[in-house]
Amino acid sequence: MSTFIDPSARFEAEDLGAGSRVLAFTRVGRGVKIGRNCAIHDHAVLVGDVTLEDDVAVQMSARLLGSVHLEQGVAVGAGALVGAGSLDGEPSKSIVHRFASIGVNATVLPGVVIGRRAVVEPGSVVTENVPANAVVTGNPATIVSYVDTGDDETPSEMTTAVLLADVGNTRVRGVTLHGLTHARDLRGTLTAAEFAALPFAPRRFFTVYDVPSESVRGAHAHRECSQFLVCLAGSVSCLVDDGATRDEVRLENPAIGLHIPPMIWGTQWRYTRDALMLVLASNPYDPDDYIRDYEEFLEERGKLGR
């Protein structure tokens, strides 16, 4: 496959992969590395320690400045800015993982990492790292949803069905919802569970509360530990992901528990102000049991797709 560089482009880089195109009036500085089948559109500017892996599209007038690494399949919208300088005088690399997209006129500050398949909406200003598969918008950008989480059935419909069926499956294999024993009379409401009836025998518990609604908790997987989540007050959304399929469950009834087995990526978000979540764990705390990097999780699951 041949390459193409428009005569009006100022192209100073040494690396241009097969099938890549550099269009009119672009600026590509020294040290920029461009992989195969990339498209650099009119008036785009790439200056600094910039690397584009294969199949990257940089649209018209976008700017990649400073230390920037775009992985395979990333799309950068027209007028977007990624990078530009450093923080506190130290070089800060901006990394955009595979198949993520950055919208028109969005800004990604230096040092920010955008997760795999994340979506930055047009005009957003991203000041903090964006988790894999998250959709963010605003200034500063906050998470508003996640991609591919099964909108055909609402979380409320799922949890209501579980109360009638005792156990319900989610779209992610092994992740299940469990109805707990509950009773209500004039004295109040009671929810209970025999440990023997749970998917595992708990050896540890912790609670999560006073979480700002815009904050994200979890965002990790366990190699061996299982967890059982019950929202005792308020409500919280739980994203579960096995590397191939994602689902979102809204926990808003203390008579419903969510079982998350090992090697499932879990994220909790959209906490209400009064949310109180109980987490039962099958194992004692072990920092080595945690996988906190999504790319590492995919690699261990064999889903990296490189």
C-alpha cells in the first residue's frame, strides 16, 4: 500500500506507515510517528513526541501537541486539542487507548489517559482520566453513561423481576441478581439473608457511603475474590464487564443483591446523596488480588485483541 502526502503539507516526520494519508496544509513535526492506514486531515497539527498507531483518524484542524500517544483505531474530531505542554514543568503524556473517540472541539489536557472505547463528547474539556467504555461530557467532563450496557431492559425492570424469581441473570455471564428475604409490617421493613444461601461464604464486609454523585467507585477486577453488593439506602448504578459484554444494574432496593464473581470488571457510579452500599467479600483483603488497569484485565482475560 502506498502513502500520500499533499504537496501543501509541511511534513517533517520520518515514519509514515503504509496506506497512510497526510492531507492539505497539515503540519507534522519531527519525531512524530504515524502507523499504517492513518488519515491526517486538512490543517491538522501534530508537533512533539506524538505517536499514532494503526488506523487512527485525525480530523480537520485537530491538534496533537507535546507528548501524545494514540492507540489503534482512535478517532480525533475536527478542532479537538490533545496534549499541549506539560503539568508542573514535567513532561506529561496523554494516552488514548484503542478505539476511543474524541469529539469535535473537545480538549484533553496533558497527562490525561482516555480508556479503551471511551467516548469524549463534542466540546468537552477532559481534566481527569476517563475509564474504559465511559461516555463523558461537559466542562470539566463527567461520566454520563457507558457504551454497550444493554438499554433494551432498564435496571428497575431487572430488579423487579428478581424479587419475583429469587435469582436473575444479567447480560454478563456469572453475574447474577439475588432476591433477599424481606418482610414489612407496621413496625417497619426487614431484609435478611442466610450466609449459606449466598453464592459464597463471606469473610469480610465493608460499606461505601458519602460518595459525591459524580464520583466513580470500584473500577477494578479481582483475580480470586467474589463480591456481593447490596444498596441498603438510596441507589447506585453498577457496571459489570467480562471484557466482551457489559451490563448496567441499578441497585435501589435493599432486598436485592448483586453477585460479582472473580475476573469481572466492576464499576459503581451514579450514587444518590443518601446511598449506603454494603459489600460482602469472599476473601480477606489482598492488594495483589486487585486488577486496577483495564488493559491488564483484558490481557488476563485473553480479550485484549492485539
